[in-house]
Amino acid sequence: MATKEFKLAVEQRTRLGTTGAQSLRAAGKVPAVLYGHGVQPEHLALDARAFEELLHHAGRNAILTLTDGPRKRQTALVREIARHPVSRRVVHADLQRVSADETIDARLAIVTVGVAEGVRNAGAVMDVITHELEVAGPANQIPEHLEIDVTPLDIHQHISAGEVPLPNGFRLLTAPETIVVSIEPSKTARDLEEAAAPAAEAAEPEVIGAQPEAAAPEQ
């Protein structure tokens, strides 16, 4: 699905630094910085509740139309957010100016679809090793995530970043050999294999038809 556009009211910040940021948060605001396009960064204040709702419904890759009063409008993407370690509330945001049709870099979450052959028939487990891929493409066409069909994967098989289908007009920035998903034996199966290996090595094969050596005559 292409990126949707969402409106977010912002205010210019006048008090900067730690004290100013703390005062904003106490008033239900989130301090933010808007940068990009070779323009001087702007220090903004966002409504905390509205911003949290926007992140929940629109996702990280939504194009935001920032409105500061009746006339000033800018489009931007959320680049980074910082959350409180306990409450998980957003305490700071970095926003990047974008034009709707410009090419930008983005990190897209991986979503797996289906049940892998090895999981269904061999009791294996699926391990998602890489949870995001970095891509480049038009700002107004960034999908919410990338889907991978894992149904054909058997045990000891994997999908690398270069095998993940991308939308038209997008190119992969993550190293193509990066393993994204792999199907591996379950812990129980691995334990059985490891336990069986020493026993197999210790057993000596019997030579069929071999005759015992005759004892040497006493002198």
C-alpha cells in the first residue's frame, strides 16, 4: 500500500535545551527537530497525544503535512523517535523534510506470510534474523512493510535480502546476502542429533566373515 498523507499541527519552539524540553513534556508536548532540503533546522513542538495516535494509525513511513498556522505547510517523514525507557511515551522526534515524489531512503519492517514447509512437516522452527530492510524509493509510494511468503521453505533453507520482492521503483540498500528468514531444526531435534553423533562415532563396524586370529603356539 502506498504511503498515505496525514496532517499534524506543530508550533515553533522558543525555549531550547533540557529545561525547555522538560517544560514542553510537562505540558503534553513532544519536542521535535525538522531538517532537510538544505534549510536551517526548525525546533518544533508536537501535541503528544495526536502524535502517538498518528504513529499508531499511520505508521513510521507516513508522509506528514505539518501545519503551523493557516498558511505554513511542509511535508515531512518521521526519521527517529526516542521513547521513555519505562513509560514508552515519545520524548523526542526527528522529522525530515521531503517532497512527495523525491527518492528517499526508508527502513521497512518484514512481515512473513504462510507456514513454512519445514515447520509444518518436519517440526522445525522459523527464525526471523533481520526484521527490517533498508530501501530507496519515491517518498509517496513507501509501503508500510514488506511481505515474504515463507511457505516453500524447508528445513535448513533461508531467504536472503536480495530475494525479497520490492515494489516497482524501489531498490535494495541492505546487503543482498543478508539472511532475513531461516528454517532450522527445533531444539529437541538438535539435541537428538547431537546425542546420536558421539554414539555413532564410538561404534566399530563388524567385519562380516572375519575369522578370529589363531593363538600363537607356546614355545
